[in-house]
Amino acid sequence: MVTSNPFPTVEKCPSVGREKHTVVADMDGTLLIGRSSFPYFALVAFEVSGVLRLLFLLLASPLAGLLYYFVSESAGIQVLIFATFVGMKVSDIESVARAVLPKFYSSDLHPESWRVFTSCGKRCVLTANPRIMVEAFLKDLLGVDMVLGTEIGTYKGRATGFVCKPGVLVGKNKADALKKAFGERKPDVGLGDRHTDIPFMAMCKEGYLVPPNPETKAVAIEKLPKPVIFHDGRLVQKPTPLMALLIILWTPIGFPLACLRIAAGSLLPMSIVYYAFWALGVRVTVKGTPPPPVKKSTGQSGVLFICSHRTLLDPIFLCTALGRPISAVTYSISRLSEIISPIKLVKLSRDRATDAAMIKKLLQEGDLAICPEGTTCREPFLLRFSSLFAELTDQLVPVAMVNRMSMFHGTTARGWKGMDPFYFFMNPTPAYEVTFLNKLPPELTCSSGKSSHEVANYIQRVIAATLSYECTNFTRKDKHRALAGNDGTVVEKPKLPANKVMGC
């Protein structure tokens, strides 16, 4: 930004009566508060290629900064694009752009720019960022009509790390792209934040500058056109250069620590796992009073614990809170997770009759845990509860589960689920809170004439009220189709016949 530029600030732009107007806005520093695109390149680098690519990007960033400020914006951005994208599958970049980036972009919207942007009937974003990175967020979440961004070069489905002509969209290239898209028709409003935005802003009927202000607070999530209920990716926080450095330095420490924590949970008696976790920096908070274990000699069936679903480790921390192992049923589980689990995990077949018979059998053996949402949700929402469990027993105890992670998410829709426990335990001080609610009274169960759907919906509301969450009708399939393009099934490799040897 230069102080001599001829445009007023965005605060002076009226937003009334613009329903038929067209707005064109830059992205970093304009539509978003943050002026640096490094965190979003870092997200793509880490989520597609892991910590080594993130390290490569971080090492290249000083060169990018020098070029950006002392040579040209275009040269600096090209370095970031090359370090991030070279060799990546285009489909992987698109997947991260659809499932990971919207959560971070949506938490950084500039309130004044957003006010003007949403007041106009036609909306266009003109950005130096690669179009492939931003288009899914802008069109699907914000309802943008047109996205003009830098086009990356590809070869046989992989990114080359270079950009297509006319190059990175900055300065004159932005103005040329705008003219090509709109022809002789002038957009009504142009929003920018730096001197290289002036050429395209001058082509609009009105131009407004978005001045940098570190104290600006982002648009509240509830004011967005759509809530971000589903998102993927391993990183909890936006990877600024400092945060990216911390992630890189912590990973060689965090992974062995995660293995130690997993070994403690898997090998030690469940009665002392609680104390072992505390000694290893894992915090477990228990609220409420769980029912005592059922004695098999009485012939009574076990209690069915109905849990909200945050990670694959929910049943493990439930057992930690109980101080004893119980079985659990799950929709999807990797072979590795099954091997390292300290409790019995039984996979549901998704056939209602088969699953009902199996759950009844397990309840005859003792207490059982189930997460009727069928998949995890990171945001303060509960997905629709499957009602099957309500038909099988009246011994129902709702359990509200909530966790806290500071660096890595312990769930994934796109990646390998076998790494979920490792990522959770790689957090410096992961935490779980387990709240046992009152056992469902007989008059609220199916034996008293309630339908299974009524019982399931009631338990969903009780748990949601405890956690201050919102109930939804979304399902496991909705989540995985939105994030990964599948139904969430972990595909098992076909087993070899007993008389066959690998390679023969």
C-alpha cells in the first residue's frame, strides 16, 4: 500500500442498494485479513506431501520473501508455488482445496470487505493465488460467481511447479485478466489492498482500499452463508512460518512420544492407564458417575454406552474413565488400529439384521460402547444418530465425549485412518473429557412404547445440550462424500487362500 494512492478506504464504501452491482475483490489482505498466503501454501504442502515438503517450503520462503519485496511480487509467489506444488498430483491439490483450506480461509474474512462484497449481486475474486487453491472455497462456501487466479502448469496429471501464461496475476496481469473476463463492461466496485492492485481497481467505476490493521477481527462464523461442519486435514492451527517451524521441530519428538503413549494404553492394565496417561502428558477428565459393571452371574445383559464421536479413541478413553476394558463396535477401522487397540473392537457390517444380532451377543458378554453417529465430527455439531441401538436394549447410558488438540487432528476422511491414534497422541498435551450422563429411565425407552427414532433423537439432544453442541441430520455418508468422495468405508485387502503363498 502507498499513502498517495487515489482510492478511499473500504469503510467509506456504501453497501446499500448494490443488489445489481458487480464487485471485484483481491483475496489476501482484501477479502482476507491476512496479507500473506504462506499459511495456505504450507497447508497444501503438509497435507499432500507431509513434513518434508513443509520443510522444503519453509527453507524456500526467505528467498520468496526477498524476491517479493525487493524484485517483484510475481517472482516471490512463483517460488512459493514451485516449492509447494512441484510433482504433486493435481487431484491431491484439488482434494486439499476442497476439504482442508475452506476451514482456514473462512476464519479470516475481513468484516468491512465482506460487508461490501456480500452487498453486491455479482461477485468476482481476482487473486494472485493459484485458482486451484481458492476456487472451491470461494464458489462453494461464499457463493462467488467468478474466480480469476493464477493457473499452474501440469503434465500428465501432476503439477510442474511453474505457472501458465500470462504468469502470476499481479499488477498489469490482473488488469489484463479483468479486461479479458469483462470486456468493455466496467465492474461497479473494485477492492484491493496494495499498489499492485491499482491497475485493476482503476478499471472499476469505484475503487476502495483495504488498509492493513492487525487488530481487525474476522467475520463471525455464524454470519457465513454456510457453516463449516465438515473439514479435513491434520493441522489444527494455521501454519504461519513460526508454527510451521514448531511442527517440523516437534515431529521427531512427537512421534516417539505418541508410540510410548500408545504402548502405555495398549499394554498396561486399564485400571492404571488413567495414571499412566497423566504421567505422559495426556489429560483425562471424568465427570458424572458411571454405572457399576454387570455381574455375569445375575444373567443381566450389559449396559450400552451411547457416545458422541470425536476420534477413533473414544472407546479407549471411555474405558480409561471406567478403569476397566469393555468392547466397542465401529463402522470403519484400519487393520493397524485393530492390532494396537487394548480393547475388543468389532466392525459393523451395515446389514441391520446382522449388526443387531452381533450387538445383542456382545451385550450378553458385558458392557458395550457404540458411537451411533457412525463417524467423527470436529465442529460443535452432532450428526444424526442411528436408531438401531435403541431397539436392542433398555440399558442405555449417554456419554458426552469431547477432546482438545493443539497441533494435530486425530481424525481423517481422506488419509489413512491407521495414523489417527498416532496423530492424536503426537499433540504435546492432548486431552479428553468424558461425561457420564444419567441412565435412560424405562419410560423413555422402546419397552415403554417409544420408537427407536424417538429414543435416538432424545439421546442426541441430551448429549448436545451437555456439550452446547447443535444437532444435525447429517450422516457419515454426507461427511465422506463432501470431503473424500466416498462413503467412508475402509476397504480391506482380499485375503489369500490358506494354501497360497505371497508371490506364488
